[in-house]
Amino acid sequence: MSQQFTPNNPLPQEAKVPEEMAVFSPEVEAEIDGHLAKYPVRRSAILPLMFIVQRERGGYLDPPGVAYLADRLGVRITDIWEVATFYSMINTEPVGRYHIQICKTLSCKIMGEPEITGHVCGRLGISPGETTPDGRFTVSLVECLGSCGTAPMFQIGFDYHENLTTAKVDEILDALP
Amino acid sequence: MRIEAIGCEPLLLARFKSENSHTLEVARTYGAYDALKKVLDSMTPEQVIEEVKKSALRGRGGAGFPTGTKWSFVPKDSPKEKYVVCNADESEPGTFKDRYLMERDPHMLIEGMLIAAYALGSKVTYIYTRGEYRYLIDIMDRAIEEARAAGFVGKNILGSDFSCEVYTHTGAGAYICGEETALLNSLEGLRGHPRMKPPFPAVAGLYQSPTVVNNVETLSAVPVVITMGGEAYKALGTEKSGGTKLWSVSGHVNLPGVYELPMGYDDMEKFIMEDCGGIRGGKKLKAVIPGGSSVYIMPAEDIIGKDVRLDYEGLVVGGSMVGSGGFIVLDETVDVFESTKNLIEFYKHESCGWCTPCREGTDWLVKIFKRIAKGEGRPEDAQLILDLCDNIEGKSFCPLGDAAAWPIQSAIKKFPEDFKRHLAPLAAQAEEASVAAD
Amino acid sequence: MSAELIKVTINGQDFQVAKGARLIDVCREKGFSIPSFCYYADLALQASCRMCLVRIEKIPKLQTSCTITCTDGMIVTTESDEIEKAQRAMVEFLLANHPLDCPVCDRGGECELQEMAFDWGNLEERFTEAKNAAPEKYLSPIVANDPQRCILCKRCTRVCDEWMGEDAIEAGGRGAHTVIGTYGGWLNCSQCGNCIEVCPTGTLLDATYRHQARPWELEQTVSTCSFCSDGCEMSLGSRAGVLMRSVARDRYVNGHNGEFLCIKGRFGHPFVNHEERLRTPMIRYRKGGKLIPATWDEALAFTAKRLEEIANEHGASSIAVVGSPRITNEANYALYKFATEVVGTENYAATDAFSLVPFFDNLGGALATHKDIRHARTILLIGGEPEELQPLTGRQIRQAVRNGGAKLIIVNSREIRLRERAAQFVHVRPGAEDAAVLALADPAQHALAARKMGVEAAELETLRQTLNETEGDVVVMFGGELSQAAQAILAQLPYAFSTEARRVLLHPLPLYNNSVGCHDIGLMRGGRNAGQILDAAGAQVRALYAAGSFLPEHLSSRGDALSKLDFLVVQELFETETTRHADVVLPAASFAETDGTFTNNGGLVQRVRQSIPPVHQSRPDWMITAQLARALEADFGFQMSASNVFRELAAKVSAYEGLRYPLLKDETKPVQVKHPVAERKDLLKEAEGLRLGVEGMSEEAEKWTGTPPVGHELFKPGTLTGKVPQFHLLAAGNPEPPSVLISPLYQITIDASLRQEA
Ligand SMILES: Cc1cc2nc3c(=O)[nH]c(=O)nc-3n(C[C@H](O)[C@H](O)[C@H](O)COP(=O)(O)O)c2cc1C
Ligand code: SF4
Ligand code: FES
């Protein structure tokens, strides 16, 4: 973890760089420039950019996405790996189109998380950590999401769904396009 | 979800009553940015810091460090950029107050950051928000744009020669990034490991420049302090901790929610049993974890009839800590072994892996708890667990290690029977059997 | 660190220590043992292993002594029940998920974790849960990896970053799932193996030596690397006459390179016991005939006879003697003595890429040792590419910049990787490096120099200003790009730039392990240089006696020079282009089989020690020469002992005066030879010739762009490294194998095209 700030000339890459590099629409590039503009040091934008690449590349950092990030941020390919694997919201493997993240921490646990998890998994026929064969759903048990007062809850993508009941879960899942 | 001020005028929650309190228009009707105007018109940076010192405002992120004092550590004469960073990583189990402050009153936070920036001579400020709170980042971004359009953010704020930017930054799922130095690493695009202290952020923080990291609630309270004056703010609370504080309440109460109480609110029992509507389904209170998960668990008998005062000193006397002010209320149905297992799993998942005791200790403890949960507990496990906790406590690189140890230590101490049942399953069964027999 | 002394009390004893000293170092100095894994001198602090906890009065928590700088009156306890409990606890934690099968681990026997566990003794195992498992694998042809054994001290990632500047391996994952690795799991770096060296456990292992020996079976011999001019000290591990490995582990050797080695030093050694080593002397009785194995007596007698005949026929100077910058001082001295005293020819030379004579003849100051480089305030590098050609120098530069805050200025026609670290990079036209020296010698020439280099004159102003503003040491380094004239001027720069507050030290960057020694002996001061001797082959030069082969650059431009000779005798390790033309080939002993000394680019004269007996019938070069002299009725009186050769050398070569082997025994106290300092010369006058040269430079030449890839020099399979299959894989682009669970070498066995002959 180099504490040195990224020099502005491109570094030689000490790990194999994926051949293909992701390309993004002008709108996305503009969005990325917007983030880069916030910081005196390019590397600071690594997390915001990872979310964008993840969004644009089917929910995870695929090799072309990683190559893009290293190039855009002027860091080594392994720097992307070291950061990506530290943060639980950055996916280095594909995930379902809908990522259902059920909070399992204490307040939710005692307010009915097990029932919700059982219901969701039963409905989708998978267990936590798995993705449905059609690639539509991934279910994960995650740590406190700051909805303890409105437990139990889960997050689908970035959307909070709180005060869950099995009936409410069905409504939510049925409503998904 | 109840959001209510009790025992005091709503200060932080003042604007929550009205619709669209997150818009500048509504916020202005409550005098948003008047404090900033006052500061720019009539106060020197030193006076601002003085006022905050007078207010006895203490950090609401968990450490409870006097905010004015922290600000005064920033070297005025340093040629480097200075940064104000808002800690909106709110990941402490049982804590969700910052979330509502940002959702319902983003302008209060922005104003607070601008005042802090003015006091500290900072031109750039960041709000580090946990990645899961994406919708709050959007709210903050919109609020910042509104404020910029109205001339509160950006170049020459309100015509003064004070210019300041406010930027949002996203985390990506790591509790440890709530620790201020880990947060700074994360903000620099590195892994979220804590940094060695010293140097403290106030001297060498973000990009090795002087930096103040403050919690959302702390910064949101700053405009209040400026508006009503340090003395008046302090008067609301106690000698050592002034003003009001938000408490997140969750678990088995009838009215979970965010409550604003004056510092020193007595007493804890009344708060839970009346203000929060008492325990659900008429059940009995078993325990409360009052400071977010990282503090000692308090059994009912330490609360009922003990009039525990709700402030930093009061809760210590009561046997725990304020922490982030997240009450997790447990009723009699809860098996404290289970609840403790749930928490240690949290700390194992969130241990950053930097230092030996925290990384290996939490991993080992989880393995033990899982084994016990499988019915393979051994009588000597309790001793082993306590010894492992002792080997982590006070020896880890950052306080997360302690945070993992404390709940376990207190749980075993205060609820031995809940553990005994699991640790000596056969003995316990035999006991029950014999009880049943006669 | 200031010299001011302060009082520190440790375990009740008072000590005076330097203000600002690090507590862990102080305690250890004073004899209080403090365990540690993550603390590693001169690497960024980590404080993560928590082994070094101590109690400091008035501080509530135990403190990590690795992060504490002593303050006056500090009262410290390093031995108490509380501290022992803490330290035991950390070892127990580290062992929790660590396999306890030391007997199958390559590090067993020299593992710091194992030793720590033994030290603590009766650690009853309280950990009865399942350990987190992960398969053993390979990160590269050179680095094997057993993730389970990692204790995350991160020495590896720090040396990779701070020593090598590569950041190739990092920690990924989080918490108990943290692992050391790379993106994609394959390591594409300079393969220095320093991560292996500093790894305290069996997590990163030498894939070339793996499962071949146990440390305690090995005989450890401290010696000096035989590849580049940095001269790293290393410990050669041999078993039953076979060289098994070379390492720089501080438990075996503590040279000026610390635990640093590069890929060549650490993994280049297998040539020593390679099957293609020449086995016996060989004679080609008639031109065009075959080389036929012979006895030493036959070969020496035959050689003596031919040399005598040719001397009688064409005169002594028709015999040329050529030494080598790759062999010991002793060997080169014997050759010099042979040429001057036995044959009496002025045609002696050395097969080096460039001559250091002009540099040393004008030497205006001291040579910079690698220690000096590490502590320099400003480093000026003109030409050269240390990272590829003198890796230790490369590391010292990087650390001087990274950990020491030194300013690095690079003048180069290539965008070498080091420019990442440079405060100023002056990118010049190919071959325009000389102009930089002219500019330094004569400010009036800035404009001309800049024009020829293709840079702004301002850049030269900045450069000069940086030098003039430096307080402390300035180190000036140069590579072979500089003309001999320029090297002569550069050698005088100390006179131009030193002041009371500023030393200017010089650091030449020759290519070979003994280039400097070879110069010191005088072999580069003959009537002709190596190239000119070849040009004279068949004419003024009829016979040639060479220890070691000519360089490709010598031969390529001179087609059949060697075949024009009446007689060619060569001492070699392997068959080469030169031996193919030889009439007599004599098998020489490698550096691992001989005693002697090398002199490195910092002027350190260091011992080479015999680790294994000479293989087959080979003999040390100096001995062969002495025996050849004997065959010509001359007794060198060396009495078969290298130390005698050195004693005589020391008597003859002023820079080595008074030196003896016993004085060179301790590698922790390296000895720098005293190169005579030349008197100050009038730079402006001297620079005149150089100016004319610069005048003549083109102003059209295109600049080279693009960063030369990692390993473009290091991985080249040469005569020696070409004997190591790993180098072929790396030179072939280090292909990632389909499975990292088995040795990457199997790729060569199924795809011969991966063999990249030099
Ligand atoms: C493991 C750990 C997690 C923390 N998480 C948070 C957090 O989520 N939000 C926060 O404001 N402070 C958190 N803190 C406290 C911060 O380190 C820091 O004290 C605080 O942000 C300072 O702001 P304040 O003085 O306004 O409280 C955490 C501390 C630790 C050790
Ligand atoms: S740097 Fe040079 S001397 Fe040191 S190990 Fe590498 S090749 Fe040998
Ligand atoms: S040596 Fe001090 S923490 Fe590792």
C-alpha cells in the first residue's frame, strides 16, 4: 500500500494487464471527470470510479473495467485489486441483476431477519451467498445498514426496504421488472 | 420510527416537522445559514473556536472528544492546505441518527462544515458517507448545489473573501473506515487501514495536511452553538458535556426511533420504559447495549431503579459508555450468548486485518462461538474466551479490537447462565431434567 | 539523528541514548531482547504484528516499541508477566491459523515464527478449531507461495514498494481473509526475490531451490556476487560439493546490501554445477581439427611451447594477454604479471565494455559507496540504467528518494523507470549525454548543450541550481553512454561543486562484478585495448591468451579476427564463441569454487570465498596462469594460495596498499580501496575537446520514447544465466501457466520455443 501519491506519468504494470480496456459513453466519462475534479490526487477517486465501472460493466469489476481504472487513475493494476478486495460493496465476481442484501446484525436479527431471509431464500430457491441460475437475483447477508430502528430490512441495489414483513417482501419482489 | 425531542426544545431536529425540510427553501424559513452569515460578518476564526470550546460540545462519533479543543490543535501557521472531513460512515450497529440528519436536514450539516472550515482556514471539505447510504449522497449533492446556487458554497461565500468547497465522497462497505485515520486512507484511495498516531490528523491528516474529522451530528450542532451562543448551548447539558444529543433506539421497544435529549437526561429507565414506549408485547426488559454495539452490555437490574444519567459520565457510572448513542434494547426472549455471537461475527467481518490480535482473535472467537452454537461447547470455553478477549483488549492497533472484546467480556460477566447453558449442554440438560423431576 | 544524549530507564537500568533513537533498537542494543516480525530497519513502520509491546510509565496501554522514539526520562519495562503474556498471546494468535507441519515446510530450520514458538516453549495448543486453508501455488517461475503460512508482517510488500519501487505484490482481501498477492495471481515483476528473502515464514519460497535441501544440511559460505558491479554480499549454500542456493539472509551474511539481492545474484547461480561446464583441458593440435581432451600437463606444456615459438618468431609483443572484468583481482593480477614479467608484452587488455582509465586518471574525489548513496541529498544520474544493470544501486537510489527525501536528477536518452522517482528528468537525444557533462563543466555552454540535447536551457539551469543548493552529499553516477573524454571531465566535478557543506561523490556504473578491480590492476592500461588487439590479430598480434571470452560487441564488428590468430588459448567455464576458435581451452573454476576478491563500483574490495571444490578438472584462473608461467620457467611464488597473490598485489597496486585477507574478513565492515585522487585541472581548458565533440552532434536526431520494460537486461539469458531455465521463461515474457498449482517450468518442456537463447 504505497503511501506515496500517484505520479502523473504512467507506471509500468507489474502484473498482467487485461488486453481489452473498457470504453464508456461521453456521459459516463463526464461523470468520471466530475469525480476526478474533486481531489488533488487522482487515486482518491478510486471508490467512486469503481462504483461507476461496476454499474456500467454488469455489476462487477471485469478485467476490461479494471484495466480502465488502472489507466484512468494512473495506478498499478494490483493497486486496483488491493483496494477492490478490501471493500465489501465492490464486486470482483459477477452478481445477480438484483442484489438483495439482508441485514443480519443484532437489531435486525432480533426483529425478524431470520424469517425474512428464510422467506426470500425459499422464494428464490437459493441460499445466502448464491445467485439464481437465471442470474436475476443474488442474496447476501450483510452487516448493519443503519436501519436498526426500522428493522428488519434489506437493500436491493441501493434501495432501502424497511419494516419488512413476508407479505411486504412478496410485494417488493413481485414489483421488480 | 419516532423522531422526537424529549426534555428539551428540538435543536438538531427542529426542522424535521415540516415537509421537505431537506430543501433550502424550507430550511431557510428556519434560519439555515444565518449562523454562517453571523460568523462571516462578525467573528474571527479564533472567536468561532472559542465559542465552540465554551459550548462544551463533544464529539458525537464515539470518542466524545471536546470539539473545540480538537479544532485548536490545527496549526494556524501551517502553509499546507487544511481539510475538514465529515465522518458520515455511520456503521456502528444500532446507530442511525446521522442518516436522518442528512436525509431531513442536509443544510444544517453543510452550514456546520462551512463554519468549521472558516474557523480552521480550510478551502476544501469532504463528506465521507458509507457506500450503502447512496441515496443520502444524492440528497447531499442536491443540497450542495442548491447552496452553491444561493451563494453559500463556492467562491466568496456571501460576498466575503471566504471561499470553500463541499464535496461528497463515498465509502464502499467497511466499518473500519469510520475510524478517522482509516477514513483518511480510504479517502486517499487506499485500503481502509487505520494509521499510526501520532501524527494526529490535526497535524498530518488527509494528504499529510492538517485535517479535522468530525461526526455528522457534531458538525450539525455547530450552527446551533453559534446561533444560541456557547454558554447557552452548554447550559442545556452538563458541565462536561454541553447541549443535546441524538440517541438511536432499536430492538424490542414499542417506539424505536431517533430521540434528541439534553445531555445529562435522567433517567435511562424512564427513557426506555416511557419515552420509547416500553418493551414490546409487555415483555420484560433483559438488557440494553446503549452506545452502539461497541460498549458494555447493561443488564436490566443495572438500569431499573438505578436512575442512570444519560451523558458521558453518567453511563460510565452506570457501567457502560455513550459511544455513538445507539440503544439496542433486548427483551427477556433474547439469549445473550446468541446476541454476543451475532456481534463478534460483525467484528470479525469488519476487522481490517492489519494487526495480529484483532485479525486472528476475532476469527478464532467466531470459530469458538460457532462450535458452541453447534452444541459442542465445553465448560472451559468461557475461560478461554475471556482470556482471548484480554489478549486482544489494549493490544490491538486501533480501538476496533477493544470494541470487539468489551461486549463479550461484559456479556459473560453479566449473563453467565446464558453461557453456561451452552458451554455445558449436558450438565444443563441434566439440571433441567432434575428440576422437572421434583 | 542529533548527537544529543538523553536518559532512558529500561528495566530499572539508566542509559544515555541518542535523542530520537527508536526504542526497540535501543532496547536491543542494551541487550534486552524484544521480539518482532513487522519491524524491519529502514522500511516504513507498520506496528501490526504487536510482538514488540512494552510498558512505558504514564501511558495507560502497552506500547509498540517499534514506533516509539525515546524521550528524556522515559521509563520502560520490557520484562514482566504482563508483557510476557502479551507476547505469548501474539505468537499464539499467529500460530492459530498457521499450519504446524514445519517438517514439510521449506523454511523449517530458518523460520522466525518457528524460532519464536520454540523460544516461548510449552505453548499448549488451545486452538482446536479448523484452520483457514488455501492451496500452495506459484506466483512466478521464481516465487512459490503457501498463503496459509502468512503472518501478514508485510515485509514483502514493503520491500517490493520501498526497495524495488515496483509495488508488484500487495495485500488483498480483508481481516482474516487478507492475502498477499497480485491482480490475477501472477507476478510480473523484476523477480528479485527479495520478498522471499525477508519473509520470516514459509509463505514466499524460492521455487528454484524448493524441496531440494534443508537449511541445516547446507554449508554456508559468505562470498560476493559475480554478476554486476554492485558486488552484493551473499551466503552460498552448498551440500556435498553442489551449490544449492545463494541468499542474503541476515542470519548468514550482513554485507552492504543487507538482505537485498537481485534475480541474477539470487537465482543465477545454477550455472556453477551445470552439466555443460568444461570438464577437462582440450587441445586443437592442428587448425581446423577437433578440440581433444588432454591432461593439464599436456595442455600447459603445449601452450608454453607454442607461446615460446611465436615469441621467438615474431617477438614478445606479438603475444597478447587479455584479462576479464568478471574474474578476481588475483586472477587479473596473475595475468598482468604474466604479460609484463613472463612474456614482456605491452599488448595486454581486459574485455570490458568501456575503460575506466580516463575516469580514474582524473578522479577529483572519493567514490560513493552504496551507503553514501542511501544517505545522499542529491543524486545526479547521467546515462545508465541501474535498475537493470546495477540493481543494488537502483535500490539505494529509490530508498534515498523514498525514505531519505533525496532529490534525484536523471539525464538519459531513454525514459527509464527510475524517472518515476526523479525530481527532474532531462530527456536528451540519443548519444547527447556528453553535452550534460559539458554544461556542468562550463556554464557558458548551457545554450549549446541544451540545443544538442534537445531540451530547454532552463532545465540545465535548474539542474545546476539543485546541485548548488544541496547541503550534504551529492552523488554523481554515469553509465557507458559517456565518451571517455566526458568521463574524464566528470571525474573532476568534485572540484567544481564541493563546498564546506557539500561533498560531491562519484559512482561509476560499469557492467561487471570486477570492472573496477580489473582497472586497478592495470590491465586496461596496455598498449592496445581488447578491440584493437583483435584488429591487430594475424598482423602485429599472433598469439592471444585470454581468461574469459570476448564480449559479443567486440566480436560482432570483427568477423573472423579470432581465426586469424596463430594461437589462441582461453580459460573458460563454458564453450563460447571465443573457445570455438581456441587452440587450447582450459577449464576455469567459477567464483563459487575459488578464493579471491572483487572490487565493486563503490571501491569496496570484498572477499570471494570457495564454497565448493572446483568442478571436474577446473582450476582457479590465477592458478592456471601461475602454472603456465611455471611451464615457462617463471615461478610466481604464489605457493598455491590466493592470499599470497593478494599480498603481492597489495604491494604493487597503491590503492590496495597494506590490505590483507584478514582485514577483509568481516563483511559487516567493508573496506574501500584508496584510489589516488588526481590534482585539480582547468576544467574550461579540459572541456575544450569535449565541446568540439558536442558541436558535432546532430540536432535532428529523434528522441527515444517509451519506458524500457522490466527485465529487458536482467532477464537476458547470457552465457551464465542462460543455464537457468527460469530466465528463459522470463525472457519469453513470463507466460502465465494454465495452472499455478504446478511448477511453471513444465511449460518449457512442452514448448521448446520458450527457450530464448541470447
Ligand atoms: C472502529 C471505529 C469505528 C468508528 N466509526 C465511526 C463512525 O461510523 N462515525 C463516526 O462519526 N465516528 C466513528 N468513529 C470515531 C472516529 O474515529 C472519530 O473519533 C470521530 O469521527 C471524530 O468525530 P467527533 O469528534 O465529531 O466524534 C469510529 C471509531 C472507531 C475506532
Ligand atoms: S545487484 Fe548485482 S551484485 Fe547484487 S545480486 Fe544483483 S547482480 Fe549480484
Ligand atoms: S514490530 Fe512492533 S508491531 Fe510489529
